[in-house]
Amino acid sequence: MVEILKRSKDIRKLGEGDVFFINGKEMKVDKQYLFQDHGDTKEMIIEMFNPENEREYQVRYFDDQVESSIEIYELIEDFQYVRREPKNVAW
């Protein structure tokens, strides 16, 4: 499970231009949107990029289980997202 080090605001309020850190590396939030509505919970996606190397990432989480559901994915060459296992995140 990913450790959440710090929160500057509710994750559901992150939007374009906000900062998100993965293992201490700064990412810029591009947008956040609803991926799938499961009735009781919503599966959300935050798209972001690393301004240093231009790599793109997604943070996926369930809005009622933020602590235990955060997953990080990196976009690779074949236009596929691959799950990564970072140690910590912050925003």
C-alpha cells in the first residue's frame, strides 16, 4: 500500500495546475474525472505529468476509500498504462 505523506487539500478537489508528489518527485495535475460510477462509490482518475521528463501518469482511487485504494500508473510507449508501486505520495 502507498503511504500518504501529506495532503494540502481533499484529493477530490485537485485540478489543473495543482502539484502531486510521487516518491518526492513533483508532478503537475492536468485534470481529474470520474472513471466509473459504481453506485455506492466513484472510481476517479487524476491525470498528471512530470515536467522534467514529460512522462504521463494516472492516480486512480475510489472516493470512499482514498487511503487504501490509491494506485499509480505510468503511460508507456504502446499507449498502455502500467501499474507502478511507489513508496509514498503527497499533494
